[in-house]
Amino acid sequence: MSGQSAVSDPQHAARLLRALSSFREESRFCDAHLVLEGEEIPVQKNILAAASPYIR
């Protein structure tokens, strides 16, 4: 196989974020919980770390 090819999909980021959101809503792949004002929220630590320098 010679050379490389690239595929561009302008909707990729939006689909990825929707999938990650649905995983959280369904508590899939969640490996931690945040407790805010007595409410427990399932989260994914890798997503928190990617989104917040405070968590890193």
C-alpha cells in the first residue's frame, strides 16, 4: 500500500460529543461520581481530565 489518504468528515466532532453524552446519560463507561448539592452525577474521568486543567 503506497501513500496515505485522509477522509474529512465535518460532522465527526458533533457525533462524537453526542455519543459521549449518551454514554454518560446511560451511565455507560462511567468510572467516577461527582456529588453536587447532594446529587450524584456519573462521570468519565478521562472526559473530565480532557476538559478541565483543574482535574488533571
